[in-house]
Amino acid sequence: MSYTQHPSAIIDDGAQIGEGSRVWHFVHVCGGARIGKGVSLGQNVFVGNQAVIGDHCKIQNNVSVYDNVTLEEGVFCGPSMVFTNVYNPRALVERKHEYRSTLVRKGATLGANCTIVCGVTIGEYALVGAGALVNKDVAAYALVVGVPARQIGWISEFGERLPLPCQGQGEGVCQHTGALYVLDGSQLIKHTAI
């Protein structure tokens, strides 16, 4: 076994788990799940059959990564945050054929107790604040908070807020890395270090 598994964790036959990953207390990984290398699955995490988790993701305690959720490399899921996969669930109506796919791009952070409504894309290195409710796509590098989530700024790949308006023109420099970020309308683009 090329990953670490706590004795209380259940990993169904067929699950793919990458080298160096850690599966902690009371985790359940379904047989069709695909999990990359260097991933941490915290206590009480559930990973569905059609879930994909990229390399170096950190899934904190009490998170369920349901079918049709894809996390690219380096995604952080805060404690007790929530994914969904059916838009209008009913206990008495079978809707497994209506799953809506959710994509979380490389390096994004999903804060503790936030909720991601199915069918959205969270852009690269975006940061969703704790407790936010995301019901529409989030741009790369966007900082969103609230219920429903609204953009209040921009965040660097390092995780620091950039001094830029939400829309318009401008430039900001990450104080930790020296990377230059250029705002063009409602899109932020990272350039090489200055």
C-alpha cells in the first residue's frame, strides 16, 4: 500500500488512491473514486464513486465529496463545507440521472462551512469565505463571501488579498512572491514575478 490508512477507514475495492495520501479516522472511499497523490482526507470524509480528487488536495473533517464533483490539484476544502449534486432533491423522487457536475479548479480554497450548489465552476486559486453559499461560477483568483456569495476582491496564489477593485483596470503585486496580477475588466491574470 503506497498510502496511509487509519484502521477505522473503509476503502471499497476498486478505489484508486495515489502515493503518499493519508486516509484518516472514519473515512469512507467508494470503489469508483479516483484520488491523486499526496492527498489528505480528514476524519469522517466521504468520497463518492464518481468523485475525482487531484494531487495534493486537503479535505478537512466532515466533508462529503459526492458523485460528479471534481477537484483539481491543490484544492483545500475547509471543515464541514458542503458539496451538492442534485439541484432540486426530493426524498420521494429518484434524481440520480440529474446530477449536475461541479468543478473546482487548481489551488482554490473552500472555507469552513461554505456550501457549493451543484453545477458551478470555482476558478483557479479562488477563495470562498467561511459560511458562504456559492450558487454561480466564481472567477479565477476571486474572493467571494456571504449568502449568496458575492465577490469582494481578489486573492493571490499565495493566499493574500490584492489591492484591486472587483472590476476595471489595475495592477497588484503579491507582497510575498512578487508576482504581478493584472486586472482587465472582470478577469485577473497572473504574470511572472517583477
